[in-house]
Amino acid sequence: MLDANRVRVLVEIAHAGSIAAAAERMSFTAPALSQQLAKLERELGCSLVERGRAGIRLTEAGEVLLDYGERVLGELRDAETAVRATAGEAPRRLALGTFASAGKVLVPNALAAFGEAHPHVRLALSDVEPPGGYGLVTSGELDLLITHRYSGVNLPPAAGLHREQILVDPLLLVLPEGHPAAAAPPRLADLADEEWICGAPGISNRISLDRAAEAEGVPLSVAYETRDYEVTLALIRAGVGVGLIPRSILGAALPGGWVALPLAGVDLVREVYVVHRRRPPAPVPEMVATLRRTAVA
């Protein structure tokens, strides 16, 4: 039977992206972790990682073991929590992962409300950009993941996990104040000559914009690439381009210098989800309920 601690070493290396980073997280030396990984590979009779200048990459066998290992670690953590609950011990920690903009407009109020209702629970928050984070939930490293999906982008698989939509956030066209197209909701065709501000190719909001433009048969020029909506809004205020920004971001932004309106002919949104294990330990359900209320407010 495989040693669970050695399997954990592989999971930590995969999540951290390197042996050195995993060793730091686990409070081991990198050589000690390398030895444990080597023992696991000898036990299985195959290579689990490939080492290169850019770091490590899991082999096909490593990916298979990672999938099982994340589930095993998650079950062990759930078992420990359940036994402690039976013994009357209240949960002491709740680890969340969230993408940057939700961490600015959705999460702060939810954490404040949850902390007031559950002062004994220590909260931990990590930045996790979609589509990442699912493996961290499976392994129990995260109790709850807040993630998103933009129109035209597929959700990643969530085998063994519960995924629930808590917010549908419309993407609004944002123009510099006084822009002639702000008189009425324009179509993409009316903005073909504009310089757009959006994420780089492969980023979710860029995929969403590109697919909408392709469906409309309109070529668009993305002149400024950024995934940071605060930067996007600053550039729009400066009058150098136009962009699509989720309504929740605009609700928290300072007014002036820009105008927002729907984009005619297309319905583009950002859906926000929470992801947790199917048998979530307390107080995950309480945090989910708090996030639902915060998203509606």
C-alpha cells in the first residue's frame, strides 16, 4: 500500500509548482522532499515528475496519482474534522481561495459578517485565479473556492465536488465620459474602430470578447492588455480606449470620467461560483450562506 505521507509530497509539489516551494510550505528541506519523491517513484516503478529549467512537470503517471492523492488527502482531512466534531471540538479554521476582483468587492463584507457570527473560527484567504483551485479543494487545502466563468468559456470538471452559482454579474460596456456612443446602447459593430482594453489571449474576459466579436462578424482591436479591472477603468477614464467590466466592479468604483451601459445584441456575463467538497465540514455551509447574502446585497 502506498505511503500517504509520500503521496502528500507529490500533491504538495504539484500545487506549489516546484520542490523548493513545496519544501518551504511543508517545513522540510528540498533534498528531504526529493528523497521522499524518489522513494515513491521506486515504490511505483515509474517516474512521476520531469525536472526542467522552468521547474517540474508531472508525467502522465504523476497526473493519475495526483488525482487520486488529492481525493485521499481530502477524505483524511474530512475524517479528522468529523472525529474532532464527535469529540465536541468546534472547527477552528476555514481556508478560502478567491480571484482578485471578488477579493475586492464580494469577499470583504462576507468575511466581516462571518467573523462576527463565528469569532472562534480563524479565516485564511488565498489568491487563486480561475480556472485553478479545484485540486486544492479536493485535497482539503482549501475548504471553499470562489471562482468564475465568463460567457463563452467552459467550466472545468468538478468531479467529486459541489459547485453552486451565487451571482450572475453582467458585463457592461464602459466608455470615457462624453463618448458619442454613450447616447444609446451600441452594438459591437459600432465599436469596431475603437481601441479595446481587455485581458491577454487566453484570459477569460478576452475569450468572451473575442467569441462575441466572432459571432457578430466584427474584428476588434485590443490595444491594451490587462486583467486588472482597476487599470482598465483608469485607462478608460484617461480616454485611451473602451472595455467590458462586470457591474459589481463598477458598483465599487469611484464615479466620474466614465459611463457604463449594456452592449446591444449580446448578453455577456461573469458567473460567480462557490466550490466545496460534497460533504463540507462546518462551517463551510455557513460561509456559503453568507456569500449568497453578500452577492445579492
